[in-house]
Amino acid sequence: MNAPRVSILIPCRNAERWLATAVESALAQRAVACEVIVVNDGSTDRSGDIARRYTPAAVRVLDQPARGAAAARNRALAASSGAWVQFLDADDALDSDKIARQLDVLARAPADTVASASWGRFAADQSPASAVFADAAVERDFAPAWEFLAHHASTGDMMHPAAWLCPRELLLRAGPWDETLTLNDDGEYFARVLRLATAVRFVPGARTFYRSALPGSLSRARGRAAMVSLHRAVERMAGELLATGDSPRIRQALCDFWERTRFELYPEAPDLSDDAAARARRWGRPRVTFVCGPRLRWVARLGGWKLARRLQRHRQAP
């Protein structure tokens, strides 16, 4: 058997409802040799049994005690051998030609280029076919690659982690996922990758599907530990961006990044929110404002953004 060109790495913890969809989307990749590795991160449901339904030749399953998604990704990467790496969460999915389209573009790109893709959101109880794609400002090339970091810091526009396809050697130089982070560990990780990358090439037609608003998902965590993780991740991402150069544009991007984080950290971590505000003003005058609906904008005008944010969080609470 030929060595795999691409390693598809799936961390999994208690994802029995969705894992089969993720694995089958990985196995369905056309015109490319792939290995699929599932790391069962201490699941207490049937996730391990579901992963083992697939033949060992198709899917390799690694078990470990519950150590978190970052640790599971590090384990999978260490066990993999593909020249290209595709991270895929156990509740998400890939279009069948996503990787083939990206490899075709990367074959003609400079070394250390990272490929991106379109991504759409779909609800927890629906299929990837229901995903809604928006015309996003990130659906373009970024050269050098750190321009994506500056754009993200300035606007908050994001790229779904599964949309990336990365050279293995680039990931090894960037270092492992930080296993002490929970919230925004992917942002911190890919900030390191993109600072070292040559460019980002957006591949039209390549698509990935993001299952959003899952109860209990890490991205929806709002406890103290999650807020500490978010603050630390933004601090490190800001450091990666500043390492590219100290220019008026970078300073404004850092200012806006910290101001947006200020809103996100409140009200669960008011001290960290205040720290983010101070950091924003260290870099300049923020251009971003608190984002909310018409009714809460009225509340913010009368009682301030903190009151409006508390009401917003009350509405968002499960």
C-alpha cells in the first residue's frame, strides 16, 4: 500500500451521535490517498465502538484517558505519517472533493503554503447538506499568510479549523497544540502556523461543514477556566501578530482585537475584561463597538454596554 498523502485526524469525546458522519466524510475523499486516525479521548458513550466498526485498514483508533481535544490532536499527529494534515472534529464533516481540490492548488504553490476552503454552519440535529454558506471576507488568498491574522484581529472574521489543509513539516515547526488551553485553542494554534506559513491559498469549491450550537461544546463554555483560556489565547495570538512587525496597521489590529475580547470576557471575568480594555488602549483607539440587536442597543445607550451584555448573556444561557 502506498504511503498516505494526507492524514485526517479526528479527536473524539462522547460524540456517538455524530462520529460516523465525520469518519465517513473522511473515508469518502476522492482521488487522494488518506489515513484516518480517531483518538478516543476518554469517551463514556459508544464513540469507541462506533469508530471500531470501520476496518483497521480504513480507520486507526487510538484510546487514551480524557485529556482534552488538544492532547488528542497531538496524539493523532504524532501517530500520523501523511505529508499533509487535515484536522477534523468528530461532529463536523468534509465535502468529498475538499482535499483533492486543495492538493491540486497546493501542488503549484510555494513551499509552506496553507490551503483554505469555504465553510458552512449547520444545526446539531441536521445533516451537512443543510449547511448555510455565507460570502465571507476570508474566502480569498492571504500573502504573506500572517495577513490572515491581521484580518482576523481587525474584524473577528474566522476560518473553521477543518477548512485548513497544512503541510506536515510546517505544523511540526509550529509546535504542538497547547494542552493547557480549552477555549480558542485552535485560534492560538493556527496563529503559530500562519505566522510561519508562506501564504494562504483559498480554494473555490472546496467545502467543509461546521456543526454549531452544540450543547456542552467547548466553544460555548463560559466558566472561569474558559475565560482564562480565551484571554491567554488572545494574548499569544497578539504576540504572534506583533512578531510580524510593529506598524500602525498592526497596532490598530491589536487594539481592535483586545477591545472585541473585552466584550467577550464580560460578565464572567470582569477583571480579565478590564485587562483587555487596558491592552486595547495601549495600542490605540478602538474602532469596534459592542455588537447586539436593536433592543439591546437601546439598553446600551441608556445603561451602558455592560448592562446590555449581561442581558445578552442571560438570553444566551442554556
